[in-house]
Amino acid sequence: MTIRVLLVDDQPLLRTGFRFILEAEPDVTVVGEAGDGAMAMEQSRALLPDVVLMDVRMPGTDGIEATRRIVREAAPTAHVPKVLVLTTFDLDEYIVEALRAGASGFLLKDVPPDDLVQAIRVVAAGDAIVAPSVTRRLLDRFATRLPSAHQQATPARLDRLTERELEVLRLIARGMSNAEIAAELVVSETTVKTHVGNVLTKLGLRDRVQAVVLAYETGLIIPGAFS
């Protein structure tokens, strides 16, 4: 399988650098580039990339709005691109917005080449590249800026979960991997994967990144409790 990537950044030099890195890989091909969010949406519709590497701050339609529209427009189809949002340390506050918009994760612009390639492979395979522990630290840092729970989800939404599934959700939000959750609950990793899948399905979530956001918004996890 060749992973089709769309590069979106308003800086041509950065796009050239990313293209150089990615096209050196036998299983990755860059199918297009865009310099702003509006062009990104057009290119996504026309080129059907597997992964969109999306800058946040661009002229006109920014990366977060472009991500929201790309994911929303593609949702009824069989092909929904995975969006990896690019950010810098001084733009960390955009990460939660990006995740809510439908991004599958985020990368820092100074990401090492090998990590960039691996991130694209992971996301193309259907996983989220944001490490749970990193997600948790970011949410701890910016939790005061999150909307109140009733704006996005209510605790009643969690009533759909069994006690064990609720426990698994708490552990996901604490930044634990499937293997760590398995050790904590003294069950197999396969069992944990089943519980995680059930949690995502019942709550209508795309991946564990969204599950972490939901856990914070509903008050299931207290910001800073596990720093």
C-alpha cells in the first residue's frame, strides 16, 4: 500500500522539505500541495489523499477550519483523509481545537524526519499519533480554556458505558497505553482493545484522542491530577 499525502503549509520551503523527506520512502507519495486552507479543501476533494499534513496558521481559511470541513465533507463517503496538524510550541493552544475539528493528531514542525514518516504511517493505518501521555499533559495545561461540559458532552453520555468500560476510559485519559491498562486491570491486551473499541463505538468517537478530550470535558478526569 502506498500512502498518499497532501502537504498543506503557507511556506513553500517547508512544503519542499517535507516532500523531500517523504518521497524518499518507498511506501509514501506526495500527491499534492496547498498553501492555504481553501486550496487544501479543493485538493483533498480532487486528490483523495490518505493523510493531510496540515499547518495551523495560514492566510484565509486556517488549518483548523480546513480540517473541520475536510473531515465533515468526507464523512459520508468511504474515504475520509486522516489529518495531522502541524504546530509549533507557541501554538499549543490550538491543539485541542484541532482534535475537536477531527484531526487524528498533531506534530511539531521540528519533528525529526524518521518520526514524521512513522507518524504518517501510524495515522494512515487508522490510529492516532498523539501519544496519550502527551495529550494528557496538553489538556492539563489548557484545561481552563476548554468549553464547559454542556457545550460538547454531558456526564449522562457516559451512562452508555459499563463500569469496566468507564474504568478503561479513565485510564486512557490518564495517558496509559493498552499494554499499561492491561497490566493495571490484570487482563489481556486483546481484552483491553475490545473495551477501547466498545468505548469509542458507544460514545461515537473516532479514536482515543477524542476519548481523552471527552473525559476532561465531562469531568471524569480532573486537570492536573496526574501531572
